[in-house]
Amino acid sequence: MALAVDVTIMKDEGMVRVQLAMPGGLLRGALSFVLSAQPDIDVIAEHDAVGGAIQTLRAHSPDVTVLDLDLLGDGNGIGARQAAQEAHAELPDSRVLVLVDPRRPGFASQIAAVPPTVGFLAQSAPPERVVDAVRRMARDEPVVDGDLLVAALTRPPPLSERELRVLVVAARGHSVKEIAVELAIAPGTVSNHLSRILAKTGARNRIEAITIAREAGWI
């Protein structure tokens, strides 16, 4: 007669195999040290690019990948939903814990909509919270950092009222001249507003700025 095996117990008794994909330096070194010091966590690889993490995933199948958001493209102007999609596309067979700056505009408001295989934690989270998040993800539990959610609820839009009005009109597909006519301001003023909007949101272009503003609920 076959015996039933409790998979949950086996997972709890085994090591959680982790790889770090984040820029090298004090933060990664400290995080690697703290994780490796845990009796149930084994840091099997460290990378400063997503490509190396993909190779490790294919060769060694880590349970959890801790990924710095800045390794996904340049990290600017990327929302939670897009970050989750890119992380899952790059590392489809691994649970991914994404570290993100809570000050990033327009990011945190979408966190609740991402799949449970991708978790989010503030880059400023203390090491013990990262350890706890890694263990929770290894148990297939969702990880959503409260600090990021608080940031989404409490941080006012960084754009002025006039900049928001410019962005609303730009979102209709209007050119600089058309925006100037509708708002009764000079085209040069519109261009100045758009430049400040890009600087404040960290967006690379107007379309990205509009996406950030919409996802954050600013427009």
C-alpha cells in the first residue's frame, strides 16, 4: 500500500535555494551574508544582470530569485504590473521577489493586481524582512510590502496642477502646438512643462509619463 507524503513538511524541512540578481556592492553583500547565515536558506548564486540569473535558473532551478527592479531595463517609469510581467517572462519557473524604491512614482498603486509568484519588497526593508519574505515566497505565500502600499496611499502627485493639465491634454494625442492652443499658453511653456514632467516621474518619454500618471490615478 502506497504511503501518502506530506509535501509541505518536506518543503519546510528542506533548504530554500536562493539567487540574488542585483547590483554588486554593500547591499548585495550584506543581504547575501544574512541569507546565507540562515539554517534553512542557501544562496546558490549572485548576479548583477538578469542574463546570469536566467542561466542559473535553467541550470540549478532556485526556489526564489531576489531581483532588483533596476535590472529590468533601466527601471525608470516601470509600474508594478509591468515589472511583474517582465520578471515572470524572464524567470517563469522561479518565484521572484522584486526589490523596489518606494519613492518610485506611480509604482505601488498596482501591486495588489500582480500574480502571487511575484512579490514586492521595498529596497529599504531591513534584512530580517527580506529573510521572512524569501521564506514566505518559498511556501507559495503572497508577499506585498506594506511600506509600498502606504506610499501609494499617502504620497501626493509630484506634478503641479498645470503640469497635470498639460499631461491630460497630451494623453489625447495632441502635439505641443495643440496643447498650447487648448490651454492658451505658449508652445515653449508646454515644452518646459513636459520636460519637468519627465524629470519628476522618471519617465523616458511622454507616453511613459502618461502611463505612470494613469496607473497612479493622477489623471
